[in-house]
Amino acid sequence: MRYSTLLGKTKKEAPKDETSLNAQLLIRGGFIQKEMAGVYVFLPLGLRVLKNIMQIIREEMNAIGGQEFYLSSLQDPEIWKKSGRWSDEVIDVWFRTKLHNDTELGLANTHEEAFTQLLTKYIQSYKDLPVYAYQFQTKFRNELRAKSGLLRTREFIMKDLYSFNRTEEELNTFYEQCKNAYIKIFKRLGIGDKTYYTFASGGAFSKYSHEFQTLCETGEDTIYLDRKKGIAVNQEVYTDDVLAEMGLKKQELEEVRAIEVGNIFPLKTKYSEPLGLMYTDETGQQKPVVMGSYGIGPSRSMATIVELLSDDKGIVWPKEVAPFKFHLVGLDLAEAEKVYQTLIKNNVEVLYDDREDVSAGEKFADCDLIGCPYRLVVSKKTQGKIEVKSRTEQDSKLITVTDVLAL
């Protein structure tokens, strides 16, 4: 990618109405553009990051047997009425619309009902189970207050996976597999050392659900963390009874702020029974399918990475997430062009700052703001070599283009 033709240039200032760090840096870096409150456009750099995050999630979901789908955002009210969740009194974030014939539809805020209804067409026997179905799909939530940049929006992509098992024992086994997959995901995203498995309310259908909370001073949630055990309790279930059940002691817990980056729920038969998702077991008996739900917001994860890993110069992207591995700064454009052509011929992902009449200082500042893992500089001073510097280090060194390919 040539920076001179890239849509979405850096800005010196963020919009005054954006107070969150993630929104400020992502807008200034040319990753996103604000459309309206709670709605953002992903520009080419931002979309590359988002897709990288989604690919990490996809790989880990596939590794535990997930099958990827793509369901509709438009929702039939009838299936939601069966589960009791069409009412605003139950879910207060519905966006609704109408067809020309006055038929009311919903814009999906989640997809438990839709997946359950879909699988009634494919699951009849115990031989059809288990099924682990997931998607990356746009969700719409009529948030009272859209705030904190990409952390709380009204339109966003979610990875939602739903497990369909024969028994609670099978559900529990997969639940543990998905928990471990989430741990791998957040490690690959570069925030694993700050992310903790957190006990939260399971609502009416389970004693607990579980969240993955990333420690961050700007987070909306308050959790109580036992660092030695590596687990936490959400404020909503922080009671003496819960602590006793989990073997936690108040004096060993630390009150911290955090961002919820993922959650997993044991749904059991909450949706399968009202929607008629049944299977015939080995003895010929009809039984409801046992379900679980597992969510991660890729854009929220993106925002969390920025909140955690940025410095006073800009964003610091982990290697697996970064829009490009290398940011090539051309100060001697003729020589830099040669390096650029060599890199792209070797299928190396590189953002090339080929702008003319822009100072070296401005190019370096943009490089730090955008936050690719490595800065490459080609100038008359480098004398046929390339100056390379990691985004997280102060010192640079001169290497050959062959050495760059080995990084």
C-alpha cells in the first residue's frame, strides 16, 4: 500500500467530542471515521486490523470444531415471541423496522433464536449432534448512551458461536474447550496477560456465566481479582456466598477496572424448548438440545488493544493484529522504491510512505501514530542498507533487504 494513495490520512487532532483514547488514536491514525454517535466507518487501515482480529478468532473457533455461517440481520418477530424476548421490557435495545405492508421486523441484537430456529431443520437425531455453529455478523443495539469509541456502539460486528449438545455433560466439556480457545485468542491479540476469566451472573437459566475481562483503568466494569489464582468475580455477583463457593477470600481480592472482551453462557434448554429444537436419543425418546453461547466483539477487542498498548506517540499494534508488518519511510524515494518492489515481490505486507515534500519528522510521527511493528527507513545516509527499528524499542540498526525478509 502506498501512503500517497491511501484513503484515511493521519490527523493532528481528534474530534473534540471523542474523549476515549481508542477513538482519538484510531481517528487520528486514519483507521476509522465517526459517522454518528455509536456508529463508525472502518477505513482501509482499520479494516485490515479488524480482519486480522477476526481471522485469529476464526482459526481458534475452527480448531475446536466450529462451522462458520452467515445469518441475516433482519429478524422475524415470531421466533423471538416464542422465547419471550421480543418485548422491550425484556430486551430494551431493540431496533425495529417495517416493510411496506406494515410487517414489523427486528434488527438482530444477538442470534440465539435465529440459530436455534435454523437448526430445527437439520437436527433430528442424536447422530446429528454435536453442532458448533458460529458467525461474524453485524449486530444492532439501541444503546441509551453510545460512548467510549468502539467499546460501546450501536452497530458492530460480533463473533457469536452457539453449541448444540445432547447432554449437560457434553455442554460442560465443550464449554471448557471454548474457554481455553478464548484464552489463546486473547494471548494472540496481545492482551492475554491482562485478561482474566471472570464469574458473572448467569441470569434465569444458569447460576453463572463467565466473562473475559481485560484490566484497564478506563474500563466500564468493576471486578474483584485474585491474581494468584488468575480468576475474578464481577461486581454483580460479589457476595460472601459466591466467594465462599469459589474458595476466594476478600482480603486476597483486588478491586480493579476492566473491559469485557468476551463472554460465555451455558444456555441449557432456554431456547431449544420454546423453539422446538428436539432430538431423538438412542432409546427413541424426544429430548431438548442443550445449548451454550459464546461471544467476542472484534471491534471492541481492537479498541481494548489501543487502550492498553498505546504510548505517548500513538498506537502499538501486536504483530498478528497490525495492518502491515512494515512501515517503509522513503527519504530517498528512488532507493526506497527499489526496496518496496523487492518486499512486495516477496509477498511482504508493507505500508510505503512515498509522499514527496513531507519532512522526515512528519513521516516518523505518522509512523509512530499508525503503530506498525517495524519502521524501515531508506535515505542517502543508509547507503544501500535499511534502517530498521521496532515500534517498541528506541534503538535502530542498519540491515540489508535480505535481513528484512527474515524478520
